[in-house]
Amino acid sequence: MTGIVSGTAFFIIAVGVYLCAAYFVYLRAFRSKKDYSDNELALPGSSVLKVTDERMLKLINDIDEIPHEEIEIFSFDGTKLFGRYYHFSDDAPLDIQFHGYKSRASRDCCGIFRISRDMGHNVLLVDQRAHGKSGGVTITFGIKERFDCLEWAKYASERFGKDKKILLFGLSMGAATVLMASSLALPEGVVGIISDSAYTSPRDILFKVGKQLHYPKKIMGIFIAASAFIFGGFDIDSADCIESVKNTKLPVLFLHGQDDFFVPCRMSRKVFAACKDNKSIVTFSNGGHCAAYIFNTEKYVNAINDFCKRTLK
């Protein structure tokens, strides 16, 4: 009897320790505190990811000062989603733009917003779930966000008409969001996708970051999927960018820094290779993450302008 009691106690303690460790991983990787945007120029996780360029602050301030309409919609699971709509022309295409992990729309999208405005496009700048003014507390690395993207596209099609041409822009996790959404039943008005610095899958990028932080691979394997499922309510392996783009008929432009130290350029190349056709890729000789607009402005702008001209003609 004593042995049974001891065994039961040991099992309960082991389960408790496991759940505590899984919850710690959930808090670090998936839980949003919504307090990470105090420093406009800082990317999450490491001071080496900071981009200190005065032009970024100017671009961010310009976005915040331009008159816009605040929009709220609800996603498939009832999560409130928030976005800002910028109207520049009645007959213009609409660019829906998605920011990255633990960041904010006006920071990550400040470069592509300027490009869209200069092209005369209207812009819908989205707060991803668990970020900004959108609801939710769990970041799912594109798993649930892809359905949010679908809801925004459906909203735009219903509001502006089925003939309104829509381009989906995403940076980092935002790029994964729009690439994963490419496999969904998007409205016919969606005519193209622009992906800047996408990762191949949630698991791949989490393992890559974990390796940088010197977390043991076996420990990561044990806890990542469990923490997402138990505490976040999602399957981390239920979608990835490579499988999502295999059958898409949408044109896709991939952009990536060749020496990106946060999301390796090889990840975009793998997703690019999975696309069957209507694809192009442009890489940039800089080491910043999602920093091509700042460090390679002319090449970056030209790549997007050329893609939009081909796609929208």
C-alpha cells in the first residue's frame, strides 16, 4: 500500500512539474502581455534586433497622424479584431497589411505603408490578435491568424465590392499569416501576396529561436507543442507556410534579407520553392530583420512596385 501511495504521489508531482514547465514555455512563447510596444524601434527578444533609424520614427509618426477610420470585426472564434483604414482614392486597390510577433502595425509596416500610399493604394492596417487593440491573449504564429486574415479579406470584399482588388502584405509572423491564408477560400478580389521575411513553420522558428537561447532541443520538443495545445488551445503543427502555398494560384512576392539573424533567409527560399508558379523572390544584402526598406530602400520599393504593376494590370 505504501508503495502505491508513493507511486501515486510521485506521478502527481511529475505531472505538476511537467505542467508548470509547459506553462512557462507558453508564457514565454505564446502569451501576449501587450506591453512590448513601448519602444517603437525595438523588436522583441533581443537588443541586437533594434533598428535605430530616425526615418523609422518619422514614418511611424506619419502613419499615426494621417486621418483614418477605426474598424472592428470579429473572427471565426469570436475574437475582436481591430484595424485602421486609410482612404486615399475611391478607385484604388486595397492593401491589407499584417505586422509581426509582439510588435505593432505602424512600426513593422511603416515602410510598406509608405510604398502603398505612394502607389495611391488604400491601406487597411491590422492589429493581429493578441496585439494592440485586438482581442485575445495567445499568439499562434499564423495558425489562427490565417483565419483572421480571411475575415479581413471577406470584410473588405463585402464593404468595397467583389471587384475591389486586394493585396495581402505581411512581415515576419505577418508574412506567415498571409502565406498560410493562401490555402483558404479567399475572396476573388484577392489578387496577390507580398511576404517579407517569412518563416517556414511555427515549429521551425520556435526551435531556431530556442537554439539561439541555448535551450536543449529535446526539452523544446517535449514542451512546445504541449504548451500550445494545453494552454493556448491550438495545434502548432496544424498549418505551415510550405504546405499552404503548394496549391495557391495567387502570385506571391518573397522578400528577405540575406543575413537576417532572426528569421533565416533560407526559410523564405524553402517556401518559395514550394510554390508551383506565379512566384518571385528578391533578397537584400543586409543583416536586419524586416529592415530592407531602411537599408535597401530603392531595391525594396522597386520590387514591390514591379510586382504590383504585374499583378494589378
